[in-house]
Amino acid sequence: MPRFLAVCLTLSLIAGAAISQGLSAPPAYAQATDAAAQGQALEPVVIQLKWSHQFQFAGFYAALSRGFYRDAGLDVSLLEGGPAIDPVTVVLSGAAAFGVGNSSLLLDRAHGRPLVSLAAIFQHSPFVVLARRGDGIDGPADLAGRKVMIEEHSAEVLAYFHALGLWPGKLQMLPYGGDPMVLAQGDIAAISAYSTTEPFILLRKGVPYQTFNPRELGIDFYGDTLFTTSDIARDRPDLARAVRAATLRGWQYALDHPQEIIDLIRRDYATDVDSRPLEFEADAMRPLIIADVVDIGYQSEARWRRIADQFAAANMMPADFPLAGFIFEAPKPSLRWLYLSLGAAAVLVAVAAFLAQRFYRLNRKLRHEMELSRRLESRLSWLAATDDLTQTCNRRRFLELAGEAFARVRASGDALSVAIMDVDHFKGINDSHGHAAGDDVLRAVAFAVGEMIGGGVVFARMGGEEFALLFQGLEESDAALACEDIRARIESLRLPGPRDALISLTVSVGVAGLCPTDATFESMLARADAALYTAKRDGRNLVRIHPTPTQAPEILASAPE
């Protein structure tokens, strides 16, 4: 046994030396951080965004606010985009060094524009086609001969129409300026759109629509992509690495702290936008970025080649166009993981030999520690799914359970309804009685609702003074009656406040049931949210049901306004 342990120790030392040699080079942003720490002047950098300020660019805002760009030695300015702004033109003009584009960057490259892709933020493109519901439009083929509005640089939508045999020649193509409400006018049959933004607007306004996704035909392109010029990639690779690394750090932070970035956007970038569309956008972006599956910003030459082949099939670029130089520092095989594996294997062999020798002494202690670990894991899982103040489900757990229920009922045909409940005049309660009293109010509301709901209802605090209920097996009318009972119960509460004051409460509730227009649970949630806004607008202390395409708004009896 001593000789065996000596051999294991020797292997560990060899592997450790290899690891030290293989991992000696710091990442680009770490080098920039060292430079910034040494007092060097920050380098001005301008980044042109693709659209107006929204959660679509959360990673850039996070990198600025958290100092990731500054740590990398960069003084970054963000230029807002819009339907009339082409980030490629801005970057090639020199007005910005970096920009946000999409897979059409490949077409620009094929047309002689010297562009380089640094990082693909969205692994799946948000581009979809939104079409009017009804009017003889049951599928994308029914768009033939109709007016369709297409955003500039939505090249994958054109590739999709080509695969359907609709483009060129069978559509009346018009430019799209970014307002999805054109679908409500009756003249426009469909628009190109981002699945993360325009659907929320249509849902809030009650405009019926249907979604045609290019991915259904295998048109699966990269989405928002950070890019620069060939000159910068060639002559200033350290700058390109630093911008990319800091931006990806920002994106990771934004995905981990979405509410913080939503508040930042509303405070510093889009002050006239409320939180609802930003929350919808943040939730809809996660399955497109899939950060839990691949590293944020990952791109591969094989994937770009497939995109190029599909563009070529649509006669949008030459076949077999060379991709050399288009991808900035494409991933290369590295011995780093071999060194790590060798070191880990050697250490594990040594540890295994040691444990085998001492197993009889450690067995009881190991079992005890495993039990403690199991209990700790169970406790951490509970904390991760629970709102600390009210002890109800938190937003993340609610959306997980609601998504699972949505998938089940779409398959089974059962009923499903969701309600959004908001405590009326909550800011006034905080201002008049203090935040401690506000916390007591939220706990009292949660306790009262918890006493009234059954086991088939999921109840959660979504944030602030907003709660949500998921009614499985109930149509919206029955769910609304249950919410009316809850509204009346809360109206009857009288809570003690500071200095013997009594606090009266009311809530406003919006309800939505599953209907054929709901492609995702988020669309149901957005319709319930729109109904909540109606209740607030109509005087509060009300329950409102969001109308389906064949319903007029329904008002439940409640206290006088």
C-alpha cells in the first residue's frame, strides 16, 4: 500500500505541473482588469444596439452598471437602435466599433462587407411571423397573395418564406416599422416579429393572432450576435476579446438578476416602459439563449455553415461561400481538460486508496454527513422555490409549475386559468404606515388566500405587492368566482397599524383562461395582466376576465367604486 500511494502522489504532482502550465494564461478580460487596476486610462468604445432600449440588450446594461466594461479598461457608450438604423452601416462607417446584428451578418459578409462575428447571444433566433387569426389564414401557405410586412434584416424570415414556396413572387411585401397593431387594421395579413416583444403588445391590446415559427421547417438560425469589423478583429484582437468577455459577463449577470436589470432599464434607459413587457421579454428570451445548455455567446463554424447553406438554397448568397475569417477565434481543441482530467484522476485514485484503508473508521461519519447533506439539499430546494416574506411559491417556482400544467392541459384538453392579483394603493400603505406594516399586509394577504384555496391551486408571490394563482381544471368564469370570494375576504380584513391605526385592504384581480391563441403560458399570463390593468383602470377592488376572441369583457359584481 505505501508504494501504491507513492505512485499516486507522483501522478498527482505531474498532473499538477501540467495543469499549472496549461492554465497559466489569464482570460482577456482578466488582463484588461489588471491594466485598469494599474491606473491606465479607459479606452472609449461605442456599441450600436439593434433596436430601442429593452431587455433584449440586458447584458450590455448589466456590464455597464456592474462595472464589467470598466474593469476591462473600457469606457463603453451604447447607441440606441430602431427600425431606421442599420447597425452594420453604423459600424462600417466608424461611428461605432461594435454592433448587435443577427444571422444576416453572413449575407453582409458574402456581399463584401468586412464583418466578423464575436459571439452569438441567442442560440435560437427570436424572429417569427405573426399573422391575423381567421380571415382564411390557417397556416403560412394561406399568406400567398396577401400583404406581409417584413423588418429590415429579417433574412431568416425570407429564407422561411422561400422554403414555403412563397418568396419571391407570391407575397405582397411591405416594410415593417415595428408596430404590431397593424394586424388589427385588417389590411395587413402578417408581420415579421420578435417572439419576445410583439406578442405581448397584441395580447395586452386583445388582438387575436397566430404564430408561424421558421424553426418548424428547420430554419434555426442564430439570433442577436455581437460583431465588429475585420480590421478591429485583425489589428485589435485584445480589444475584441475584452469587449466580448465583459459583455458575456454582463449577460450572465442579467440572466441571474433579471428584476434588477428590469429596474435599471426603467430607471436609466426606457423610463416610459412599465415592468410587464420587460418581464415577458426576459422570460421569453431564456429558451432562446439556453444558458443552462451552452455557454452564453457560443458559436460554431458547423452551425454557421448550415445557416449559409440555407441562405444559399434561397438564392440569397453564393453556395459554398468560405467562412474563413468570419468567426472570431472559433473554439479550438485544448489540452486544458486533458490536464484537468489527468490531475483529477490521479487525485481520485489516491483518495480512493486512502478511503479504502480507513473505510471502517469513516463509514459511520460518512453516513452521518450524507444525511446532513440530504437535509441541507432539501432545505435549499425549499428556499429556492419559496418567497421568504410570505412563505408562498416564488415567481420562478410558479412559472415552472405553470409551464408544466400548461403542457399537460394542451395535451389533455382540460381547463386551465390564471389570475394576477395586486394589492391596491400599496405604496400609500408603505408611505403612511411604514414598510414594516407593508410587510405585515403582504403576509396577511398571503395567509388569507392560503386559507381559501384548495390543493389544486398554485399560489405565489410574483414580486412586490403582486400575487398569482393557477387554477387547474377550472374555466375562467369559475376561477373568477373563486377570485371574487378572495377579493371579498381581503376587503373584510382590518389590520392593526402603527399608533392604533387600522389598515383596510382591497385587491384588483385579472383572470385569463386557456384559449387557442395561447402558444405559451406566458401569453396566458400576459392576458391576465391585461385584465388586471382593466380592473385598475375601472376603479380597483374589482375582478376582470380577459376576453377571448369571441367574448366581450366580463365584469363580476364587487364593492361600489
